Amino acid sequence: MSAGTYTPRPGAAPLPRMIAAQTALETRMLLRNGEQLLLTVIIPTLLLVLFSAVDIVDTGSGASVDFLAPGILALAVMSTAFTGQAIATGFERRYGVLKRLGASPLPRWALMTAKTLSVLVTEVLQVLLLAVIAFALGWSPQGNPLSVLLLLVLGTAAFSGLGLLMAGTLKAEATLAAANLVFLLLLVGGGVIVPLDKFPDAVQSVLGLLPISALSEGLRDVLQHGASMPWAQAGILAVWAVLGLGAAAKFFRWE
């Protein structure tokens, strides 16, 4: 055996390995959190099953699940990318976790990349679970899967930017209250359960510009009506993504 075989090699691990390790850690922490599971899994599942089985809201012609499934998928994206990420990141900032991680060999942009990848992994699990439940309820999706993927990615970017902006500028307790309040308000007024055409015309034009409305209506156009690509909704999501991520990058405070 040659000399120096056991000589230590101090230094940071390769960047891709660090990002992968941080992504795995972020994902495990998210899935172990009871409140996060309530937001990301239990609430969307209960809403999908309840409103598909019980005729509470008039969803128009066709099976209720065909209307509800796209909206619930949009809600799942919002719950993970916005609400869950804002709350978790806000308390990490309060307890000094972000400050310490920012001083580690892992660059700050790589930490945010790992958080985003963790969100995407969680969303994949959410979509698979909700799709299985929706199929069991009689869901008959249409449209191009690539259009659905693009909308989900744009929605994730938009909600992630807004969630990080909130977590990086408000106190943790304020983030907790505000994120949950926004979640409830957008659940009611974002076209997830209640069709936007049930609101007054003046209100519809405003609600249609919200990211949750753009995502739910865009997914519904593709999955329920077979549209090729709802460019108007995709454009709204892209604008929110640019504004949210840009503002988060500029105003995010690590301490």
C-alpha cells in the first residue's frame, strides 16, 4: 500500500453533490413536518374527495372531478411552493439557520436552488397522489402533458418567488399568519373550488390576474377542455415569476 493513502483531503465537496445533499435534507424536513403535510397532502386530498363526491358547488356541465382536479393540482403547487416554503424559510431565518448555512461552503444561490428542487420533488409526489385519487373518482384528463408541465413549472416559479419574498422580509410569526391567510383567501377566490364566473364581472377581471387563478384556469383549459396551450395564463404566471423572484433576490434578508 503506497504512502499517503489515508492522507486527509480537506475542502468542500463538489457543488452538485452539495446541492443534492441539501435538496435531500430539505425534502426530508418538509415531509416530516406535520403542518406541511396538512397543507401539501391532507387538505388538497380532502377537498378533492369531498367536492367530487358531494354536489356542494355548481361546477358546470360534466363530472365535478374534471373541473376540480386541475384546481386542486394548482392548490397543491401553491401550498408547497408558497405557503410551506414561506413558513419554513421564515423560521429558518429567525433561528439563524440561514445565516449559518450562508457561511458554509454551499453558496447562497445553491441553497436556494436546493430549496427549489426540494419543492419540485414534493410537487411530483403530490401530483402523483392526487392524480391517482382523481382517476379513482372518475377523472378523464385531456390535452398535452407538456403544456401541463410548463404551467406547473411557471406556477412553481411564481409561488416560490412570492414565498421567498415574504419569508425574507417579514418576521417569522408574521409570515406564518400571512401565508396561511393568503392560502385561505386564494383557495376561496382563486378558481380552485368555485368557478371564477360565479363572481361579479368586475371582480372576475381582478381575480383572473392572480397566480392561483392563472394556474388553475390554465390547467383546466388543458386538462378539461383539451386546449393546446393557454398562453394568456402562462404569460400571467411568467410575469408573477419574474416579479416575485426578482423582488426576492433584491430584498431577501438572511438575518
